[in-house]
Amino acid sequence: MIKKRLIKLLSHAKKYIVYQVLFQWLALLCQVLIVAKIAGIIKDLFEKNLDIPGTRGAAIIILAAVAARFVCDYLSGKASFGASADVKQILRVKIHEKLLRLGASYREKISSAELVQMSVEGVEQLEIYFGKYLSQFIYSMIAPITLFVILFPVNAPASLVLLVCVPLIPAAIVAVQKIAKRLLSKYWGIYTQLGDSFLENLQGLTTLKIYEADGEKSRAMDEESERFRRITMKVLTMQLNSISVMDIVAYGGAALGMIVALFQFAGGGVDLKGVIMIILLASEFFIPLRLLGSFFHIAMNGMAASDKIFDFLDLPEPKQGGKRLPKRAFDISLEQVSFGYQEERLILQDVSMEIPSGSFVSVVGLSGSGKSTIAGILMGRNRGFKGKIHFGDISLKEIEEESLMEQVTLVKHDSYLFGGTIRENLLLGNPKATEKEMERVLWQVNLLGFVQEQKGLDTILLESGSNLSGGQRQRLSLARALLHDSPVYIFDEATSNIDMESEALIMKVIYSLAKTKTVFMISHRLANVTGSDCIYMLKDGRVSECGTHEELMGQGKAYAKLFMEQKALEEYGLREGGNLRESK
């Protein structure tokens, strides 16, 4: 069971495998020497020809051989560790490099949960394959031949019997492999599915609790866990049965060789020293293959994991452009852009927009109209679009992703804050930012006072910034974006799900930013976009209206209707809130 592509990919680790086999083979020669000297001493003792000086010399040789074998075993283990460490590093670098080449659109190809499982558990499974299995596979072929060459002059019939029985173990392994391959492929599929479900339920635990749906999801997880338990039990049963078969073959073959040697000894075909050597070394014919069998099942699991890894490494990569955007303002245009995750359901259809340099352009529309999809396309996250998109005179498909990220900053309603300090999160926006610059952007978003009341820039943030309020998290994300200082800013529902005070403050910063930068804003709340230079109204994935706020209100169509509905709802909410306070 040798996977050529895997060996080729990890060719650097082959030297460690060679070292392992060499040291194992030298350890075997030491074992043969030890057995030969012990057999000689027993023969001399039995025949009363024991020579004290000769025995002392044999004892010294035995001790030296034991020490040499210990050193060889140690060096073999060290080489095994080297192979394992090398493999894990190389594979994870390959996965990371592939992920970088896939870029921001990687989620279109693979789920995050599957990627994590493959990078962690899948790579760990291959540690045994390279660290133990491959060297044992080669050594298992060499050891019986070496022993046969040594023992054949001692007694040919017994040596031949032992050698002939050896291939029975590989035959058993091959038979098991056919069953195991299908079983382990199914095992990894169920394992990945369970991981996906667990991660999804963990991320949505609060929502499940709110709607009291955690019990139902728990039952579903129990069912998936039970399926995983059953497939795991099948794998373990297969492993135990195959080990039993290999034990019968190994011990049966060794016993048969010993019986032949004893018959040869009784018939005078071999002397006492020879028969003792054959008896003591008979198991050495089979032990390497027996160990190979014990590594085989873990190696098979690793092979199934490698299939997943290679499927990922073989994913088609988006064509990376080599052009860089200029470090200055530029126009953005969308011409007849269509996009859909499924061919039969288009999210965007023939969308055309113009975002002039230095302008403030907004996109509005009902939920599901395709607003956020446009942001994903402009940031290179949704690659399979049709139509033309240009940044200046450069097509989006020709732009180097790194350059796109440098020149365009995306601020979402759920921009991620990492566990650590406020300083560390701000430095993501600009690693060269000074403390004064960080304090300036915190002042702009009205967070400086709060931060100074804590531990300053070294204030600790929990995972996702969960020790901050929703408004504080969003304002900190905005401060980080301001530090990035790019020519173009895209705000995707940046004021969603936060308090009115934070929303007003963020909109003030956005309008201020629009005086010097190109701002493209996606908003569900039309009151926030009234000062835009141009507003695009999306309906069912198409641009239904466009113009300034005044022009769209004058047309009296969908935009004007939605604006008035939202305004009436907001006024009603304020009126009811005031009445509630008065009644108290």
C-alpha cells in the first residue's frame, strides 16, 4: 500500500525512511549475532566443551551487540520522529499555500469545519504512515530475506518453510485492504459531516437556546454521533479480526518452521547450535510483518485522510491576476453582472453600476435582493460572476488579490475581533501604526475615553470581542478599518444590529470619510443613505431604480414607498417609546 503521489509530494521526508530501514536492519544483524553467540554457548555447555576465555569473549560480544542494538533502535526512533515532524510541517504548509491561492473565495469550495479537520486530524493520521508504516513496509521485505540468507547454510528445509510462510501475511493484509478502503472512506465522510454539524450548532447555540430548538438539534447530533459510533465499531471490528488472522499466520508459520527444524535435528540434518538459532530467530521472520499489520489500519486511515487532502489540493483555483491597483483613487464600474450559487437561481441579474472616484454610492433593497453579494464580488469572495467589473481601467479578474485587499477595505456588520488586546486588533489594519494614530481613530469612533478607563490599548478582548457591547465592537472594527487607510471603503450593513447612538456615530464617521475616499455603502435603512451621490435600488437581483435621494423620492416608485414605510415605522416607534416613558 504505497501511494506514489504522497511519496512524491513529501520527497524530503524519504531520507528519514531510509535511515529507519538502515538502523532496523543493523539492529536485526545485532540480534542474529546475539542469538548465534548464545546458541554457541548452549551447545558448548551441552557438549561439555565450555571454554571460559572463549565464553568470556562471547559474553563481551553479546553485550556489545546489545548496546549496538539499543543505539540502532534509538536512532531508528529518532528518524521516525524526524519523518513525522517533517510530514506534518510539509503538509500543513501545502494546505496553507493552497488556501492562500484559493483566496477569499475558498468557502465556495470547502467548508471551514472540513478544512480544520483535514488540517489537524487528517495530517496527524499521516504521521503514522510516514513515521512508522513506510519504513516498516520496506524492512518487512528485507528482514525475512536477510534471515533466509543467514539460516539457509544452517538448515535449508527449515529456512525454506519459514520463507514460504512469510507471504501469507501480506496476502491477508491485501484481502483486508479491499474491505478497509471502502469502510474508511465512509468513516471519513461521516466524521466530516459530524464535525460540520458540531461546529454549526456550537456557533448557533445562542440562537438555538432563544428558540428552544437546542433539544431538537441535540437529538439530531445524537443520531449523527450514533452513526459515527457504528461506523467506528465496524472499523475496530475489522481491525481486530484482521489482527487475529495475522497472528494465526505469524505464529503458525513460526511454529511450523520450528517443528521442521526439530525434525531435522532429530534426523541429524542440523546440529544443536543450528536448531537453537532457527528456533530463536523463527519469530523474527514474522515479527516485522506482524508489526506492519498493526500499523496498517492506522496507515489506511491516513490514506483515507490523504484522499481528502488531495481532493482539496486538486480544487480548481481561481485565475489570479498579476496586475496591481494604483495607490490613488479610481473609478469602479459593474457592467451586466450576473451571479448565482446555483445555475437555476440567479441572485444578481444584469446589474450595472458606476462608482466614480471620490463618490458616495449606496445600494438599498429588501432582504434577499442581492446587496451583500455585490460586496462579496467586489472583494473577490464570489468569483463565479458573469459580466465585467473594472477598477479604473483594470478588470477585477486581472487584479492581484493582495493588491485588491490593500486598496479596498470591507467593513461588515459582523467584522471579526480576535481574542487578545485592542492594540493587536488595531494593528491588523496597519501593522506600522503608532500609538498616537491608534488613539486618533479610537477618538474618531468615540471609543478613546472608554479604552483609557480600562487598560488603554492593552485592554484585553475575549474571543469575538464578546466582553464589548455590540455597538462598541462595531465601532472598534470601524477604527481598525480607518487605520487601513485605503482609497475605497465598502460598508456592508455596518450599522446593523447596534444601538441608535452607535449607529448615528458610525454614520457620522462614514459621511466624513466620504469627503476624501470612495465609499460604497450597503444598507437596509434608507435614512442612512439620503446624502449619497447616487443610490441604487435592487429588486429581485436587478437594479430597479437609481439616482439621488431627491430624484428617487420624486419618482414615487419602490424606493419612495420603502422610505416612507420605514420613516412611519420609526416615528411610530419613537412616539410609542415616548408614551411608555411618560406612563412610567
